[in-house]
Amino acid sequence: MKMSKELFTNEADFHYLIALQCLSNSEKPLGSWIMKEKMENLGDSISLASVGRLLKELDGLGWTELVSSQGRILTLKGQRQLEGMQSDVERLKIEAEMKKATDPENAQDIIDLLNVRVIIESEVIKSVIEYASDAEIGLLEESVKQHKHCVSIGENSELLPINFHQVLCTLSCNRFLNSVLKLLIHEELRLEEKFPEIATKLRDAHHLVEHELILEAVKARDVERAILLTKSHIQKLIQSVTN
């Protein structure tokens, strides 16, 4: 199966992975000519001279070794390197798929995105309450105060409701949940460009008082209440899209 070069930021890593894959798939040593053919079959168009240089680099890294005049074989170190690179590629594929999945194309996609946020953000809130310090929670309180101040003086506060959720991300000690929630929020911020009417509904549904209630529950370290309020808050966002 051909490998997509687009997943790699470094062209050398692409060549390395393809070469190691070819050697791993072979039951016998491979010479430059055969390597070139096998690499091309996996989507790597490379010259014979480049294959020769690449194999010498792999030797130098300890990933391959020359077997008399027969060609190269993969070393144990090379096999481990290949497994690590394959794992990285799978992760990149999943990340690319997730990014594509969270790029809304219609109203239903937005609702699906928000439904995922209900689950993820509830876990983030739990993590914040359990592990964030009082000083860190103070950052969340500052976000609410800033929003409240802008509302009181009639200043534009369109992005401040989202800021509350962004601060939550930074306070979570769970890097995975943090990253997923950041991605979901990022896509929500892109809604205005794609769906201005829906974006307006979402902004209007972001009520300051709900953030204040969530904040108070977080400050009180009341996990159950904070999660309940968070779910209710995002559910109202979903309803604003469907109405």
C-alpha cells in the first residue's frame, strides 16, 4: 500500500520509513536496484543514486547492515526504529482524520461537534476541580470578570464566552482531553466564516450567568454540580442551533 508523503514534514523521514518498510517486508537482502523498485511501489519516486546514498545513511545510523555483496538487511535497531515511525504515522493519520471530522460542513455536523464537547468538557471540568490550584482557578475567574465588565459597559464581548472554555483547556492536566477540546473550540471559532447565522445563535446562547454558576461550582470543588451545569450549558448551545 502506498504511503502518503503529505503526512511528513521532513522528506528524509519519508525516505527512511519507506526504505525500512521495504527491508522489513523482504526475506532476503536487498540491493539498490531492487530497493529502488520496491520503494517506488510504495509511493517513493527516488533515483538510483539517491537510494545508494540513503542506504549508506541507514548503515551509519545502525538501522541496516550490508551482507557481503548480496545487499542490505534490517538490524534489530532498524526494526525498532521502523515500528516507532509506523506508530507515529498512524497517530498522524488519526489526527488528520479527527481534524477533518471536526470541520463542520452543515448544521448537523455542528450539533455532533457540540455533543462531543458535552462529554469532553465534562471530563475537563472534573480534571480541573481535582487537580488545579486555587491560583489557577483564579484565571478562570478573571475570564468571567473580564466578560462581566465588557457587558456592563456595553463593549463588544463576542469572543469572551469562548475564552472561558479556552482557559478551562489550559487548566486541565489531561493533555489528551486538553488537545481534543482545543480542537473542538477552534472549529467553533471558524463557524462565523462558514455559518454566520449559526455563529450568531451560538454567541447569543453563551450567557454570562451560566459561566458564573460553573465558576462557583469549580471554586467550591463541587464536581457533580460543575459537570451538571456544564452539560446544561452546552445543551443550550445545541438547542440554539436546532431552533
